[in-house]
Amino acid sequence: MSNYRRVRIPGGSYFFTVVCWQRKVVFTYPERLEILRNAFRMVMKERPFVLDAIVILPDHLHCIWKLPEGDDDYSGRWREIKKYVTGRIRNDAREKIWQPRFWEHRLRDKEDWRRHMDYIHYNPVKHGLVNAPGDWLYSSFHKAVRKGWYEPDWGRSCPENILDLDCE
């Protein structure tokens, strides 16, 4: 086992990348996407956090969470989300759905938050799945547009603030 240490700041904001086992395409069927959504709902009800942004791609997802004051246990939340999804979509007991870990980055300030927000929403374009973030259904982009965080046509070209950002 590695000596990997995670940064834990109670009440912190974090960017996450969670990858399916060996980049297997898992989230292409509506029923599987609904299972993932239900997993988030269940965990958020039992162990609240704010989901600022999310994008679900066929073989991975990215999101930004804000944890409650005094709480730094994002690992426990991910464990429960992964467990819920795995128990409902795998076809046999040996089938793996998720890579064993996840990647996290503590967001340091508003600029860091914005860069990762842009990265999340531009990700389907980066992967060649759509021509613009607004064309991807499995993202919080439309909600962010309604909040006034983006113009509806944002992201038709790669935003300069994420050119050097690689969170895959």
C-alpha cells in the first residue's frame, strides 16, 4: 500500500476525478446515470455536502464539492457512492466498476475554483463528445448558466485559463 496522504481541510472545497475500472465505458445508459444520481442523492441526504459542479462522462467523472464546516470526510462519502453504484450495476460479483481510488485537489481560492469549474464544464468538448458544453446533457453546465456563471454559448473554444490543466 502506498503512503499517499490526502489533504483534509474541514469545510473545504475540493475538485475530484473518479475513474471507471480500466477506463471501461460504464455511464452511457440512462438507467446507469440514474443509479449514479441516486447514489449522490442518498449520500448527500445522509452526509450533506454542496455539489458545485459535476460532469459525468462514459468512463469517468469530475466534480467540485464543498464540505460542511467541521467535516473533512470526503473519502467516506466516495466510498458510499461507489458502493451504491457498484451494488446496482455490476453483472457478476467479480466485475469491477471503479478504479480503487480517486484524485482530489483542494481548491485554494476563487481563481482555483473557477479554473476547475471551467475544466469540468469544458471536459466533454475536450474529449470530443460534443462541440460545446451546452450540448452535453450530463453536466451541471445548464444549471451554472441559469445562475449566471456562464453565457449559454461559452466553451466553443478551449478557455485559456485551463490550457495547462490536466486532471485526467
